[in-house]
Amino acid sequence: MCSRILQNKRKPLKQTRFYYWSEKVFNSVIAWYGRTLTVVLRYRFITLLVTIGTLVGTLLLYVVIPKGFFPVQDTGVILGIKRSAA
């Protein structure tokens, strides 16, 4: 009953140029995602190898790269000095 009684009587709004442009960009992103997903699913084993290689490389770089952001001499103390004008 509601679908018969409550019908949309308003005229559809005219869309702006920005809407059409953003819709075109959005659709191209969706299409690109679909194409890349198809390639990844076609070559699943290679994708798995690349993922494992990335994980191993990340762990190796974590071990090899130095992690000291601050110099050893940095004690974390802030010193403020006030001089009187007299």
C-alpha cells in the first residue's frame, strides 16, 4: 500500500558539471580496480610470492636499518632560564 500511496512526485534535480566529472572519475577508478583485481586473481601464486617477499623484505629492513631517532646525548630535559632586567 505504501508504494502506491507514497510516490515521489518531485521532479529529479539537474546535476552539476562537477557531479558528472566526479562520476566519470569514480567509474574509471572502479573499472581500473576491476582490471587489476582480475590480473591479481589470474596470477594468485605470483601474488602470494610477492606478498611473502614484501613481508620478508620488511622484516629484514626492520632488523638492518638503525632505529635511533634521537641522538644518544639527548636526555629529554628542557631548560628554561629567566634573567632579570636589573
